[in-house]
Amino acid sequence: MSRSPPQMPVSSSDSGTGQLDVAPRPPQSGKVGVLLLNLGGPEKLEDVQPFLYNLFADPDIIRLPSAVRFLQPVLASVIASLRAPKSAEGYEAIGGGSPLRKITDDQAVAIRKALRKKGILDAEVYVAMRYWHPYTEEALKQVVEDGVGKLVILPLYPQFSISTSGSSLRLIEALFKGDPAFESLQHTVIPSWYQRPGYVRAMADLIQEELDQFPDPEEARIFFSAHGVPKSYVIEAGDPYKEEMEECVALIMGELARRGRGNPHTLAYQSRVGPVEWLKPYTDDSIRELGKGGCKSLLAVPISFVSEHIETLEEIDMEYRELAEESGVRHWRRVPALNTDATFIDDLADAVIEALPYVSNFGGRSSATIGSGGAGATTDASVPIGDLEALLGAYDRERRALPAPVGPWEWGFTKSAETWNGRLAMVAIIVILLLEVTTGQSVLYSAIYHMTALD
Ligand SMILES: C=CC1=C(C)c2cc3[nH]c(cc4nc(cc5[nH]c(cc1n2)c(C)c5CCC(=O)O)C(CCC(=O)O)=C4C)c(C)c3C=C
Ligand SMILES: [Fe+2]
Ligand SMILES: [Fe+2]
């Protein structure tokens, strides 16, 4: 196993407010910037471990009680080094790295072109990754350098989750806070956009095209596979992810029904990490059950992400396909990710244009009213729009600590265990782990290795 030293986190959402070291051009009030938020991915195999470190060092990915948050870098380092070999195998299987940077860059170019076509001539689109290059800090620095006057923040996740869009927004909030470079930068956020008709249409188009390739297009089951999150995010922290996902699937199925497609469908959740409970049903269990139940034709639809990535190219195309075939499915297909699909890009450009009237200064109220029941503002736009503070407040108001998504430490991080005894025991476990990781294999080490490699 390679044990290269993990990279220090570029930042974490509570890492303070490192100011951007740039001399901002005075904002040209007409210049529009679009900041695309994404997660980023390792571009080569050596990047895998430091990428994983950045991911697990994020307090929105492993949520620790504040009293033990200082342990996060140590935990991240241990988990990253244990998971790296398994993760690297996956990246090796898809050509040695993640295609995410290239696809996101292509999406940025396509959105800029679409904006120009729609009359927004002075617009630039920036890519801001959370865990790998180009980092969010670098993108924002460029935004300021370019003198952008109005910034539309657009996460490339159709549905909101604390662990994805929420994490990126929290980082941006920390960078904005107290930094004079941002005082005159007006912004607005489009927190989720799964409900936009253009997105729904683009997904229905792709599904329809694939359905027609089956020998029995009417019988094929549409199998939506969403990326999972730990169940506690939804139950304890109020993550709207599950609700938005279910609504999204209902909208796509409604569109297909209007087109005369009455296929059966399933929604399941993939890619769980560690042994704590994630959203159910799990994709692998569902595939087994469907196969056992006599399902012969299955169309997999990745639904939580709009680019091809390791989990479409490796997990779905290789692992789940094999599982489906072993379970008795005869015909298997997978809907491609939207990537730069024309209907989809055009709709995102419309979303940006609809958002422009709602920009405001950081810390101020946007001109739209933020509804009390959710994060969305009531506007004419078909996406909820709001400023960062209001959005994060509405989605994750209490910012409650959650059990870590990795099992061996879970018992020590639950609310009932927030006692000194528990904390000391946790510290002891981490010390043992560190000793084992640095000195070699042991029972505890290999037990945890298997748990962190669980997918
Ligand atoms: C909407 C999409 C995603 C959610 C929700 C999400 C939550 C989440 N992820 C992890 C842990 C890992 N994610 C990893 C890769 C990865 N995750 C997403 C999307 C969501 N994650 C994507 C698109 C990718 C792939 C990026 C690429 O390189 O192509 C990884 C690394 C890969 C691996 O080892 O499996 C980990 C680890 C957690 C813990 C979590 C919720 C708390
Ligand atoms: Fe993930
Ligand atoms: Fe995975």
C-alpha cells in the first residue's frame, strides 16, 4: 500500500477566512460571472490519496462534534491512507483518473456559449472544485481579478445535499466573510434545479432513447441509482436530499408518462462508504431482488450527478452490471450522463439568466424573499434563489453534529457518548490506529481496512 504523506486540506468549511491575495479590479457592474461548483476528482493515481484526504477532512463529509473536531485531520489521514488502494483500483479501471475536470470545463465553455447566444455577451464561467484542482479558492480569486460585478453560484448537483452543494457553499461563505475583496461582489445562489423543465426533459429524452434499444422497451424497468448519503444526514440534520431526489424521479416519470411511457421504476442509493446506515434501498440489494423477482430488462439511470465519473463508469457499468447479470437480468443498459447535452446546457443558461435579478451583496438580503419553510425564495424563476447565508441557514440551521460515516469510530461520536470517557477512548483508538498504520499490519488495522474499503 502506498503511504505517501497526505496533502493538507486546502481549506475546510470552518477553517476561518483566509483572505484572497489579489488586487481586485473594480467590479465592472455589467460583467456576469457564473461559478460552477463541483467536487473534483484525482487526475492521476498519485492524486487519489491526497484527494481522499481533502474529502475526509471536510467537516460536511465527516461531521464530528465540535469538542473533537480537532481530530479531523488525523482521522482524515488514517481513512484516506486505508481507502486509497481500493479507490485507486477503481480509478485505474476507468483509465487512471477521474474525467470530471475535463467534463466540467466542457460544461463551462458550453454554458458561456449558450449565454452569449441568449444575449449575455459579457459573461465568464468559472469552475470551482471542492476537493481537487481547480480549487474553489483559485476560482474565486479569478472572479475577483476579472472584475465580475454579478456572480451566479451554480452547483452542478441537481439536488441539494449538505455533503455536496452545502459543503461548497459553506466554504464560499467562509471565504466571503470579512474579505474586502468581496464587498462589492453581488451574488446569488441556485441551490438546486432538479425541478427545472429543461433538466427533466433532457433526462426523459436520454431515458427514452435507451428504452428504445431494448428488445422489449415496454417491459424494461427504469432503475434510478442515486448517490447515497448517511441516513443521519436526512433524519438528524434535515438534509433535503432524499425528498428532492424522490420529487426529481417523480417529475421525470411524469414527463415519461406524458410521452406514453408507462415503464415500472425503482429508486435506490449507491456508493455507500463504511458500515453505518445510508439511505435505503441500496442499489446492490435492489438489483439482487429485482433479478430474483424475474426482472429481465434493466435500464440504469444515474440521477444525482450530471457528468460521467468513477461511479457511473466503474460502479454502475462494471460492478452493478455484473451483479445484475448474475442475478438473472438478461438485458442491461445505462443512460449516459448529461455532460454537455444541448437541452440541459441551454436550460442551465436560462437558470443563470433567471437568477440575475436576484443578486445582492454578501450578508445583505437578496431582492427576493426567502421563504420560511425552506431555502427557496418565492420568485418568478423556476429555481429557488437566495443569498448564501439565508440558504445555509434554512437548509442546515442547527448544524448538528452527526455520527461519522465510518464505523469504527461511530460509537464514540454519538450524542449520548459525548462524555469525557468517550472522548478519551476515541483518542486512544486513534493513537492505536496511528501506531498500527505506521508500524504495520495487525488485527485492528485489517478490520478497519476492510470497513473503510467497503463500498
Ligand atoms: C450527489 C452526489 C454525491 C453525494 C451526495 C456524495 C456524498 C458522499 N460521498 C462520500 C465519499 C466519497 N465520494 C467519492 C467520490 C465521488 N462522490 C461523488 C458524488 C457525491 N458524493 C462523485 C461524483 C464522486 C466521484 C468523483 C470522481 O473522481 O469521478 C469518493 C472517492 C471515490 C471512492 O473512493 O469511492 C468518496 C470516498 C461521502 C462519505 C458522502 C456523504 C457523506
Ligand atoms: Fe461521494
Ligand atoms: Fe464508489
